[in-house]
Amino acid sequence: MNNLYYIISFFIFGLMFGSFFNVVGLRLSTNQSIIYPPSSCPKCGRRLSAWELIPVISYIILLGKCHGCKQPISWRYPLFELLTGFLFAASYIVFGMTLDLIIALTFISGLIIIIISDINSMTIPDEILIVTSLLIIIELLIGKGYQKAFIAIGNGLLSFILMFGIKFFGDALFKRESLGGGDIKLMFLIGLVLHFWLSIFVIVLGAFMALPIAILILIIKRTNIISFGPFLSLASIIIYLLKINLVTIINYFIKY
Ligand SMILES: [Zn+2]
């Protein structure tokens, strides 16, 4: 019972943070201030009152339409609120009340803001990468000592260099920009938490997930440009929360 209480608390906690991440992701990607002005309808500019800002519930009460102008509210708002709620609850279930939970919540929060921002404007704000990486390095230093923190930073750098290499060959192969600078910097954060070998697995899984979406976008929108950041982020979250490590991967391939 006690455990269920915590799971629900982390879910609600996640809903509220998700609502904040929506604001941060959208405003940072369009170079607006996070704190000012207060939330308003992007269509009619009307300021939102407190009851219109309750995660998910407001969207349902409003039937997905602005109370003032009746224009539809993006489904991305409740989607990312729910996603954050589920991922916060899942992090608690996986890690329990440990230091790893704090690192998990920091990592997942950063990645959700990156996904929102990248979908909105195809950019990954440096601010988010820097703040998230620094927080995790501090958490590692305090909780696991400087040796583990330095190893983690090394893994981040190796992952960064690997992605830089992939971009270099990709650009030469496709004769155009294959990966954005944001994707390369994002690999530092992913390598920092997941370590180098798993970050290779993240790139492979991310590419697998991106492929069907890329084909769909090519057919519908007739463009072959999609952002890779959300797929790298989702792949990292899956590998991280399933606690997949090198041993599980090697065992899997030995079995088949
Ligand atoms: Zn409106």
C-alpha cells in the first residue's frame, strides 16, 4: 500500500513537472523567457487562469479547445504531461528511493524537454544540455565519488566523439548535413549516464525507431528531414529504465 502511495505521488509529481517541461521546451526553442510572460493561449493571446493550467484535467474539461477563442489546444501538452507522469512513476518503480532515482529523474527530465524542443523547432537548446549534464555530474560526484564521476565524463566524451565521426561520414555519404550539432552534443549527456558501449546501442535503437517514421514523413510531407534527437532520447529512456546492460545484450545474441 505504502509503495502504491509513492507510485501515485511520483505520477502526479510527473504530471506537474511535465506541464512545466512543455513551457520550458517550447519557450527555449523559440528563444523566449521561461518565467515571463505568464502562460497564454498561443492562438488568441488570452491569459490562462489557474483552472486552465491543471495538467491533463484542464485539457479534458476544456474538451481540447481554448476557453476564449475555441481554437484547438495542441494534443502535445497532455501527451507530454502523461509521458512525464508515467516515466517518473516508472523511475520510482525501477530505482526505489535511491540516489539512482535522483539521477534518473534528472536525466529523464532533460530528455523530455529535449524531445519537446526538437519536435517544435528541430533544435536542442544548449542550456538544457549544459544544465542537465552539470546536475548529473554533481549528483555523481556527491553520491558515487570523483572516480566514478570522471569515468562517466570520459564515457560522455567518447560518445560525443563517436557521434561526431558518424556525422562526418554521414555528411560525406549523403552530401548534405546528416546530423545536427544538437544530436552530437546530446550524445555526451547520454554517454554520461549510460556509458559508451550502451550509447552505441542507443544510436542503433534510435535509428531503428526513426526509420519507419522517416518513411512515413517522406510519403506524407515529401521531405526527408526529420530530427533524430527525440529518437535518441526515447531509445535512451527505454534502455535506461529496462536496466539493459552489455551483459543482457551479449546474452541475447548468444541465445539466438
Ligand atoms: Zn485562445
